[in-house]
Amino acid sequence: MAKAEDKYLQVAKEIAVKFIEVGRISPAGFGDVFNEIYRGVKDAVENNPPARRRPPDNAE
């Protein structure tokens, strides 16, 4: 498995666990929701490259 995929899985798991903790999904619903969260994380990272940072206006 690629390093990026490992990160996607880790982030998706953390999001799903947080949703369980706050009551948005039940532990029984984890399997149903996890794939959607994983795809969302992967799409967000791969289809939206980080914005270029521009220097502050007062930079010399």
C-alpha cells in the first residue's frame, strides 16, 4: 500500500471515530460510512492541491 493511501486510511479512521464519539454515527454504522469518508478524504487531497502561499504584504 502506498504511503499516501496509509495516510488517507488513518485520517478517514480518525474522522469516523470522532463521528462515533459525538454520536453522528453508531459503531454499527462504521462499515457503511467509512468508505464514503475515505473517498471524501482521498478526493479532497488529490483533487485540491494546496494553495500557493504568498508572502505577507509587509515582507521585504
